[in-house]
Amino acid sequence: MYLVIFDCDGTLIDSQDTILHGLSVGYEAVGLPMPDRRTALSIVGLSLETAFLQLVGAENAHLVPEMAKAYRTSKISRRKLGLDLDPLYPGTRDVLDRLGARDDILLGVATGKARRGVDHMVEVHDLDGRFVTVQTADTSPSKPHPDMVLRAMSETGAEPLRTAMIGDTSFDMEMARAAGAHAVGVTWGYHDRDRLAAGGAHVVIDHFDELYDALDARLAFDGEPA
């Protein structure tokens, strides 16, 4: 069996606007000025408290719990109002269909989101039943710690050489490499090609329609993995 694990924000869904809104709520709650867009989005992929801490620095660590609480409260409220409907990136559904059609490929998720965020994505985009393993910030340390990938492999029985992590940040690449899995970077998210490569990406792609062949090259479907 092969295991293909996807990050969410910046990989499956384009959530930059809703993330920026949540971050701004967090900053407003403690009276700090919001950083520029590029800086703010550079932390996407990390667990929420880790992300805020990286943004505000150790000298403001005491503010992080309040910022994270404000972010989460805003998210929950907006979802109840039918807001924060982050769209899938072009080609997402097609590649999920193609991979999911194979009996020997299992799909999973590993994300800095809370489980309720993943459940919201699945419900909004009718992805129920697609992912056999879902790893989130609720049960694992923040990326790039390998725990999420290790848990996914343990739950599915997949071997590292037959497992690939798909993500848009260096945190995803580092996590995959630390778990012994293949690291596939995508450039349509929050970190550029150079940063993905520096994080250890085995391969980097620019469009979703390149993913199946990139995975085949690494995992050697119907053959021996690289």
C-alpha cells in the first residue's frame, strides 16, 4: 500500500484571506500591530500557538494564549455564520479522484489546523470518506516534528518508502524527511521553491496536474519505490 498525505492550508485549500483575518483578530486582542502580509503568512502550517510565538517573539510570549484564543473564537463564530469558505485550489478534486481510484493508495491529512478545521473543509467541499487518516494540532506537536507523519503511517501500516507528504511549506518538507517519507513540495502556497528545497523537498511541482506523475516517479506505483 502507498500512503499519500496532504497538508491543508496552501496545499488543498486557498485560505490566505481567512487566515489573515484570524491573525488580525489575534493581534487586535492584545493591542499589537499586525505584521505585513508576507511575514504573517510565512508561519502558515505551524500550530497556532507556535505560529503566533514565531511572529511576536519570546518577549511577547505571555500574549500568545490570548491571541490564539481570539483567533479560534473568531474562526468558530465565522464558520457558524457560513463564512471562511476557503476554496480548493484548481485541480485538487481531480487529483484526489485519480489517486483515490487506486485500491493500493490511501490518502491522509497532516495539518497545523485543529480537527474541527479539517472537518469543516471536508464538509464544505464534500470530501467525506476521502482521507483514512487525519493528523492535526489537537494530538501532535507542531510541524516540523515528524509525529503527524509517523502517526499516519502507524495507523495505516504504510512503510516510509511508500509514503509521501505533499505540502507547500518547508515545515512540511522537514517533517516528511524526519519521518523517512518522500517530501513533495508545491509552489502555489506560502513558501517559494527555494525555501521548499532548503527544507528538503525531494521534488517541487508548480501545478496540481503534475502531482500524480511526480508521485509515481518517487513511489514507483506498480514497481519498487525510489
